[in-house]
Amino acid sequence: MIYSEPYGVVLIISPWNYPFQLAIAPLVGALTAGNCAVLKPSNHSPKTSEVIAEMLGKAFPEEYIAVVLGGREANKDLLAQKFDYIFFTGGPAVGRFVMEAAAKHLTPVTLELGGKSPCIVDATAKIDLAAKRIVWGKFINAGQTCVAPDYVFVQKGVKEKLLASMAKYISKFFSKTYEQKFPKIVNEKHFQRLLGLMESGDIYCGGKSDPKINRIEPTILDNVSWESPIMQEEIFGPLLPVLEFEDLEDVVKQVNARPKPLALYLFTTSKANEKHILTSISHGGGCINDTVVHLATPYLPFGGVGESGMGSYHGKASFDTFSHKKSIMKKSNLIDIPLRYPPYPESTKLLKKFMK
């Protein structure tokens, strides 16, 4: 038998980009598995964090769920404590710090990190549909999504058609709503960082920004290389660099030469290309002919690999993540086979006769 038992007291540290969902979703898994929890929401989304603290404070006793508000010092103080499990969503740099702190107490961890998730478009793809779905997935929440396509890797022969189609859908989706409804960049620091990254290539479309409200228009960058600053870090904003390739094998080599991505998206109608990419590039998860939607189903565990994270959750996977699997064998008292007991020479003789 396999018994699922709670670890005990779980620490959940959540990020700012989806401040409610990425705090409550792992909390549901922790509670379902029978744990108590300390929840530390992000200091970069203070109003949402206050709402979470108020809501959970009214619904649950503090000894069952405790919410801790604050910044880096609060995180540091919490990580100095001994927990039975730690669940962290954020960037790789802080993820290393979390894992180091957990190691002092031999505390198991789940790290939901990020990375540069490629979006590969080959010559066989349905280009207009690919453009529509790439633009949708990239610019949700102004690109501040851990599984957003970080860059497009498109086959040379269809590059111009894809660029034109993506520009068309950016105009269709956002031209009338950009100044009023397009999401803002979370703070001034990230806004300025993204403006710097925008200089990494030629602006194909977009490029406007409003420093008064930290808003950047959905932007496609052409003539970008692997050495460009925008290709050296996860973008986490509404900038989409485009690179081109001729041979699919070059895509495999280039992606595999870098840290394993959290997500990978492939647009193709070739079964051979689909199989080649899926079996040649290690990544957390992804989609064929779509973007982002793989994390919406409770039937698929969601998580990274390598520098994009470890462990997974969503649906039953959340229950499994927050449960220790205790293996038990229950034996009958009615039969006790003597062959298992010494002295073994005699037992071996009997076993050999039995085997004959």
C-alpha cells in the first residue's frame, strides 16, 4: 500500500506577476494534502498581498494558515526557520538562495523558476494561425508571464510572412486598448530594464512607451543575434525578439547550448519535426501549435527542469507534491515460508529442489 501523508508545515513564497493565482494555487495543493502553511506573498504587489492576508486571516486560524507580509528581510527570516517543505515561485537567482537555505535543514523544495522559452516556427507551419497564437501568448500580462514565448526562432523562408502576420495581430488586439488597458510593467526598475533591452535590435513594430505609468507597447524586434543583450536574460516584458534559422538541427544545437527552458513551443505540421524537437530538447513542458495553454489543464503537471526549476504542481500533481508517499507492505500471519530463514545451505537445497 502507498499512504499519502502531509509533510507538516509548508512555506510558500509567491511572486508578483500573478500575485493572487500563484499564491493560492500551491496553497490549495498544500492544504488538500493535509499540511499547515505559511504563505509569503510578494512585496512588489502589496495591495494584492494585503487582500490575501485579510481574506485568509478571516477564513482560517493562524496556526493553520499564516500570511507573512514584507520584503527581503521577511523572506530571509522565514528561510532561516525549519520548515517541512518549501515551495518557491520566482527567478533562478532567488531560487538558488532558497535551495541553499533549505539545504541547511535538509528540507525538500519545489522551485518554479523561468528562463528563455523558445517559440520555434518551421516552414510547414500554418503561419497566420501561428502568429495569432504567438501574439496572444506573448503579450498576456504585458509579457510578464513565466511561460511566455521569450523569443521566436523562425525558418528563413517564412520569416517575413510571420513578422507581417504578428504585426497585424498586435494592431488588431492592442491598437485601440494599448493606452488604456494594456497591462503596466510592475515597477520603474523593470520598466527601465526593458527600455534598455529594446535597443538590442531593430524595431519591426511597436516601441512606444509611457514612463508616467510604466507602460510599454507590444514590440517585435528584428535583426537580433544570440549575443544581443535581450538574449542574455529572461525578458519578462512585452518585447519579442525574432531570430531565423535554415536547418532545424541548428535550432536544437542553439537551444541545447543554453539553460533548459521552462516552456517550448513548436509550430509545425511535420510529424518528423515534431518528434525531433520533443525528443532532442529538454524543457519543462509546452505546446505544439499553440502557446501557454498547457498550464491551464489540471491533467498536466506543470514545472521546470534544470535551471527552469524542479518539481511540479497543478491538479493531482499538487497533492502529490505536498505529500510524502509512505510505502507499506502488510503481511499475513497465516503462512510463514521457512526458505527465507537461515541456516541458508539447507534452505538453498530445498529451494533448488523446488525450482527443479
